[in-house]
Amino acid sequence: MKSKKEINFDKNLEALFSILSAATDKERELIADNCSCIFVPKRRLVFHEGDISDHLICLTAGQVKVYKEGPAGRDWIMKIVNSVELIGYHALFAGERQNVSAMTIQDSVICKVSKDVIFTILRRNSGLMMQMLKMLATEITLSLTKTITLTQKHIRGRLAETLLSLGETYGYENDGKTVKVTLSREDLANMSNMTTANAIRTLSAFSAENFIALDGRKIMILEPEILNGISKMG
């Protein structure tokens, strides 16, 4: 990833516009004049729970985890975000402080547009407003589905669903089996609502049963149909 001074502003701005595709040419000029793009190194906070939400934030390069801080230092990873995607915009539209935190898991670039500019544009561009509503509705649906999974399934079912979800969301390497995202065992555990020890044991069991193969943090899905069955059984 390039350093902060080497960020290609125009390239990252175009990435942002791929999300705000319904914006007119004049609105794009207004956004460009009120947009800043910054480099955020790996394992750095983008925003913290409780921060004031006064910008529309877009991940234009890299990868971020969005999580909720839990008791006893345990976090619940709600989502792994790949570029290009908006993050933290629920609080912005609700007029509230951030109720989640976001941290980079790869070197990343974040672009921000002031709230006043975005709200001005949304008030007069119904097409862009509908894009935002669709994104919000999709995320709410996915969040509800995940909540049901984490509260009703046993450990093997939860982890199997997490692994399959990672493959579906982020895709696979050229071999068609290796998931294109590398997470620590702790992050996998936090995504699956289990302890790190349980995640390690269950991953080892799946590997011993030849459902998956492990190479450091890389995970190969060898038997997706079997994992899908385990997920459905809960």
C-alpha cells in the first residue's frame, strides 16, 4: 500500500463515485471539493464506538473489520469490509454517535465527505437517496440473519456458516478453494460468537475431517457441501 503522500486522490475519488453512482456531474464536483482521502495503516482505528459521526466514510482500498465491543474485552465482529464500501453511515443518518468501532486489517485508504454536503445532495437527488436506502436495507437484513445464526446454532454450525460466508463474500483464489481473506483465529472466533480456544479446536476438527485445509491464516474450503450441511443442522 502506498504511503499517505502517494495516495492517488483521483483514483480513490472514482472508487467513491462507484458507490455514489447516481450523483450528477455537478454533485460530483461538490463532493470532490469537500472530500479528503487518507492512508490508514494496518491495525489502526478508523473510528471508535462513541465517536461523533459527521462524515460519510468510504473504504476505497484495503480491508476493515467493523465490531462491537463486548464485556471482558471480547468483541463481536459484525462485518469484514472490503473496498469499495461505505462504513459507519448508519450512525450518520440516525444523527447519533458511532455505536460500533472500525479497525483496518490491511493497509487501507479512507475517503470522507462532510455530512452537510452529503445531506444537501441527498435532499435533492432522490435516486441517490434510494441507493442509500437500499444499502441500509440490505445490511439490516444480513445483520438480522447473522443474529439468528449466532443465537440458535451450536459451535460447529456457527463456524461452518462463518467460513462459507467468508468464501461467498470475498471469493476464492485461483484454485477455487482458498478464501480471499486472512483472519486471525481470534477474529474468526469473534465473528462466530465463540472463544478463541473453541474456534481453534473446531477449525482443527474440520481440518482433521478433511472439510477444510489450513495454511497459517489461509483457509481452503475442501467440502463446501458438507460445511453447508453442518451449518443448516446448526
